Amino acid sequence: MGGGLIKKLYYNYLNEIDSNELYEGLLAFGLFSEKLPPVFTSKAFFDYCQAHNPIFSKVPMQYIYYESMRNINIPRPFGIPTPATYQLLCRCLADNWDTLKLHFENQTIGHQYKVSRIHIRKIQSSKSLFEMNYKNFRTDDTPELDLLIGKRYLACADVSNCFPSIYTHSLSWALVGKDIAKQTQGDRRKWYNVIDFYTRNIKDGETHGLPIGPHTSNLLSEVILTVIDKDLYDKGYRYIRNIDDYTCYVATYEEGQAFLVELASQLRHYDLTLNYKKTEIVELPIAAVENWVRRINDFSTLNKSPKMKFNEVRAYLDFSVELMRDNQMNAAILNYAIKVLSKKTMNENAKECCVKTIFHLALIFPYIIPLLDDYVFIPYSVKKEDIQKLSNKIYSENKKNQNYEAVSFSLFFSLKYGFKIDNVTFNDAKQSNHCIFMLMAYLNCVKYEPKSVQKEYRKYAEQLSKSKDDFNKNWLFVYEVLPQNTLKDYWKSMKKNHVSFIASI
């Protein structure tokens, strides 16, 4: 594949990772989602576990719930397990890694190309094992070009609410078969039941749903989805899968229908369903990349001069907005356009146009707010006072709309660039009932407010700590705010050993 040369198959990537590397990658770098403000880290917690080998309670625990805006301006639920339950799951997966690798090899060894495109792997210059958009073109094949030959249709589908819908017992069904799994379901000595147990514990013992965010969920979902891949591949279907998005290359419309029926049937074996709103059969030929990507890349103004001018930048961004309107207001188009522009050389007028237009769009489409630092503030050397004005607007507008993800990013900008956001109050943070917002507000309070205000956060953290569930639902906030003498159990030991989940900003 990819010019007739097979680079590496799915199981080759996983076989490169040993159990210690898996444990470190998942625990030290896989607890916090990339969707969060980039201030969180579990590296110090991993180091603590390595040095002290703590024995954590095996009881299920509540977790932090938060939402992240999707490209269609609809929130998606994310979760952050407690450090204890997450460490036990990571340890369990590492202890059973050789057996899990054999499972993945058995499911994928017969494939002539890599069906699943997004998966855990070693990443160059990083100990993290998962990155959503990571590709290494030296080793990743490009099977789409070969799969297109002789085909006339694409059958496209995705799984409805994939991670939140995964039934934890179905992990055992995928690993050893449904019959054996059901016969031995109560046997805690079975390795696959141990994985099920620790998976449930990170979500308070719930049997439905993997939390979106932790990298363990990406690994666990593949346990099931690669089994489905094997069955579909063995039946002759040739497709690629990006997490839970399927694109199948077929010769006839009827074959496309048959694929969708078979996929739905296979998903039902694991209590999963198709998202029929995103299911379609498309006639070929179409562009090899998504239509809007091709159109935006072909936009002529990008190549007119060595330095982009004011009118060119304005036309490009206007065109991007028009493409959004033509594609159900998909803000991923703006996301892509902003990243493209950040790499272009512009004259000063063009830079000013670009920055001000993106600022305007960020207040309308909060999905792009997490991009601002890396793709606008830094590449265009935006002045601190301009970042401050925008951040104040992001805070006030999104606080009214209860978009606490955007609010949290405005507070991150405040911390990084050294300015105070107007009208941030303890009551705003408390009433949000949003752990990340509360913690970001507290960090701002420490930097910019008198100690008398900080005491309000501490009193509220003490109040939350009196209930185990309230503590665990807000553990990041409570743990970071409270001193060692107020904490209990392993939290106290962690604080004594200077473990923090906040990176230097």
C-alpha cells in the first residue's frame, strides 16, 4: 500500500511499546485531554508513584465532568478520573500488556494495510503515546489511493456517542468471546475481568461509558473496534477507520448498503449503534480529501505574492466563513484556515487584518478559542494589551452563556501573559459548579488578589472535601487549594511529597 510498499501494520506499532513505556505514557502523559488549557500535568504524580509505590484503594470513585465545544458548536462530555483510580487502571493495562498486544496482533495480522488510523504509538520526541492528529508519513501508509482504484462509491458512517456508549463488560466479550465472558463474569481472577473492574472504577463503578479525554479510553475502545475490523475485513470490505469514523470503498451502491448493514450488525454485538445522521453513500469520483479542505487549499490568493497583503487575508478569511455556511457551520474549517494562515508571511496591514478578524470570529465561534495562543498570539506577536482586551470579552461573553471551557482559556491567557481579567469573582466560580473554571479562577486569585479573597476558595474547598463524592468530582480544585494538614489519605502523602497537577505557566 501507499505506492506498493507496506510500511508498518497496526500491531507493529503496538509491539514497539513495552509495558513500562505503556504505563509511563498513559499515567504521566495521558490523564488530561489536549482540549484543556495547557496547564495540567500528571508527570509529578507518575514520579511519586514510581518513588513510593503507593497502594491505592480499589473502590470506585466519582470523576471530574466537564464539556468541550465541538466544531459544530455543540458541547462534548469529557472526564478526568481521580489519580488513584486512573493509576490502578494504567497499572492493570501495563501488567496485561503482552496479552493485549497478542489480542491486537490476532485481530490485525491479516490486514494488508492499517485500517485504524488513529491509535496509541510511540511519538517522536515525546513519551506520550497518543496524539489525535499525529501522522508519521515515513511509516504510515496511505491506503486510500489504492482502495479507490476500481471503486465507484464511498460508504461513510460513524458510531453514535462511541466512548460514552461503550459497555465495559463488552471489553471481555471482545477479548475472549461473549460466551466465555458471560460464564466467568463474576470471576475476579480472570485478567479480562480485572481490566473491566478497573475500567468501571474510574467512572464510579458505571458499566456504561469510557470517559473522553484519558488516553486509556483510546486504547480500550480499540480492544472492541479492532475485533469488528477483523470481521468486516474478513468479509471482504476495504475501509479506513479514524477512531469511530468509517469510510468504506465499494464498487456498487448495493455493496455500500451491505457494508452499512453489516457494520450496524457488528456494532450491535457490543451494544453500540450507528449514527444515522452521519451515514451516507457518496458516488465517486470526489476529491481525495474532504471537499472544503481541497477548496480552501486551492484558494488562489495564498499564492499571489511572497507576502500576503491585507486584501488577500481578508478574502481568505471571508472565503473560509462562506465555506462554513456551505458546510453546516462546521467551525473546523476556521480552525484549519487559522492554522494555514499562521505559517504564512504577511505585511503589517495583513497581520493586523488577520488578528482582528480572528478575534472577531473567536467571540462568535468559541470552538477556535483554544487555538488562539499557538496560532495567533505567538506567531503574530500580538501585544499584551490586545490579548487582555480580547480575554476580557471572552470571559464576560462566555460566562453569560455558561461556556466555562472558553472562560477557563481566558483565565489561562491571563496567567500566561500577566494581566488581570475584570470582574472575576469567587461567587462566579462557585456557582459555575465547574471544577476547571474554579481552579483557573483560584490560580488567578493567587496571582492577582489579596489573601482575604483566597480564603474564600479555601473555605469552599474544605466544604467540598467533607463529602467523598464532592471531593472526587472536584479533586483538582480541592487538592490544589487545600494545604497538607487539611487533606486525608493518599492525598495528604502526595501533598507532603510536593505533587502538583499544575505545570509552570
